[in-house]
Amino acid sequence: MEGDSVTLNTDVTEIPEGNSIMWKFGAKNFLIAEISREKRIFFTYDNVPDGRFRDRLKLDKWTGSLTITNITTEHAGVYKQEINGPMWSSKTFSVSVYGEQRSFVLPCSDKLLHIFDFIV
């Protein structure tokens, strides 16, 4: 639901020695986060071309899990996690985001009212 936070988990309790984790988004695989404790790299990249992740990404420094806060429908899509190094693995997440439900009352020509519910 819009406004919630979603966490994409790496399923590790600690990033293994010699490994790094990269998070990518969308069909163009934009790099949005990267962590390597060994190399002391700990970055989230807010500069995806349209700025949709600005101030919304949180990276767990122990597990490498990625949290997207205050999510909106523009954050829906495919996320890819790559663990590079001796314990190489790759995982894909498909994130769907639904807007809040709103009701509208519209007058009809026969003076009856119809209520329409839809998700925005």
C-alpha cells in the first residue's frame, strides 16, 4: 500500500567475508545500493534518472537487506540483488504497490447516486 515501507531481504544474517551486495532496479538495472564491509563501501544511490528513490532507501549494514520507505506506485517493478564473491548468488524481487482506496459519489441523470470505489 502506498506510504508503507517494504524490505527486500538477502536471507543472510551477516554479509560473508569477501562478498559484496549490489541492488539494481528496473529493466535498465539502475544501481540503487551497494555494500561491501571489507572495502568499506556502504552507499545508496538516490540519483536514478527521475529521482524516485531520493531519501527513501535504507540499507542494513549487517545483512545488506534493502528497505524502501514511504513507497509509492512509481517504486513498483523488478529489483535484483546480487551477492558477489565466494558465496555468489542472485535473487529477483517483483514489487507491486497499490494506492489507497477512495470512494466518490457521482450524480446520475435519473437523480440516483452511484458510488464508485477504485484504487488510486
